[in-house]
Amino acid sequence: MYKSLIRPLLFRLPPEKAHHFTFSLVKTIHKIPGVSAINSSFFMPKGKSNEVKLFGLTFPNRVGLAAGFDKDGKLFEELANYGF
């Protein structure tokens, strides 16, 4: 679905518009009751098998987020539900 539908639509938009559209979509979806809980239960790492120790820090999983993606912290809670 992503490769055949979503990606082609997003790539037709200028990068900044695609970024703002995605932010708005994530914000809107998370206003629906229960979506945050479902995302947390599905995406949050379970157990210590996914932990990564790097530079003296322990991270709960290997998933990272590009620097500057949410530079203003507008999606802090929403992205946390996805395991970031």
C-alpha cells in the first residue's frame, strides 16, 4: 500500500508540503480515542532483547529518528507512541 499509493502521492508534493501534510495527518489520527493506546501496544518494544547500548546510553530499541524531523517538538507524544 505504501509503495503503490502513499509514496507516489507524497513524492508529487514539494518536500516541505509533504512534511507538513504528514504532521497534520499524524496529529489528526491521534485525536481519535484509542489510537494512541493501539500504536503504543503495537510499536513499543517489549522486553530487553531489543535494547541497544551505545555511548554509555541504553536505548529501548534500534529505531531512530532523523535529526530535525520534529525540530519544534510538535509531535513529541505522537512519535513516542511509535517507539521513537
